[in-house]
Amino acid sequence: MNDIEYEYRIGIGTDIHRLTPDKPLMLGGMEIPYPLGLLAHSDGDVALHAIIDAVMGAAGMGDIGTLFPDTDPKWKDVDSKELVLRTRVEYENKEWEIVNVDLIIHAEQPKLGPFKGQMKRAIAGLLGIDFSHVNVKAKTNEGIGEIGNGNAISATATALLRRRFKRRL
């Protein structure tokens, strides 16, 4: 009889930032060629920020601001890949592992289809999971609202986590 069981939890994360000139556009752990970037305390990678929030939520660890408050100058202009790696240490210390991540990036421009595979690889590498356990989707806002008007980009992510425990007999 197997005395090992798993606890599963799902988390949801979201982030949004305005577009601004003279800043690189970072999405999904990579730079996307575009004349505008995201205005934020860090590099503004809404995709990685949404994933961090989803993972932290599933692990019961709060949100991105819990570990990386935007009031702390230490995180000013930080590469969001570093934030993912630091978050990974935290959830792994609590014995959580990621089963899968599903990500939607909402942007009118640039067209993200050609970059989805590269983003999947970057995200999978940062999280230490198989490429097939990451899904990246890109959606427009059909010209509606700040995103649809090309003024902002947002992302929404879900993450399924699990951890082992011994069944008490």
C-alpha cells in the first residue's frame, strides 16, 4: 500500500503596467523588440509577475509585494527573472513543486505569436519544469480599454502546485 499522497493547490495571478517610451519590453523572461516598454518599479515583466503571484497564491505565501515590495529601493529596475528565481527558492523550501503554469498575455501590440515558444522555454527554465508544463497564450483586447488602445499590457496566470506528504495510518 502506498503511504505517499499529494496535496494540490491552484493559484491565480495578474499584473498590468502602462507602456512607456525608452524602456525595453520584457515579457516572459525575454526582451521583445518593440519601441515601448512597461513602466514599473522593476523591469515590468507582467508575465513573470503574474506567474509569481499565481505560484505564491497556490503556496499560501501572499503575493509578489510580500517578497518584493515596490517601496524597497533594492528592487528598483530589478530583472524579473531574479524575482522568479528567488520565489522558487521560497516555494521549494516549503516543499512545493509546480505541476503546470498557464499564462495569458493581453496586448494589442506587439504581436506575440512568434515569441510564445521562446517565452515557454524561458519560463520553464526559470521554474525548473518541463517545457510541456508551461502554456503561453497571447490575446488582444479588440481595441477596448487601455490595453486595446495600446497604452498597457497585462497578464493573467494560473499555477498548479503539489507537495508530497505521508499518509497517517
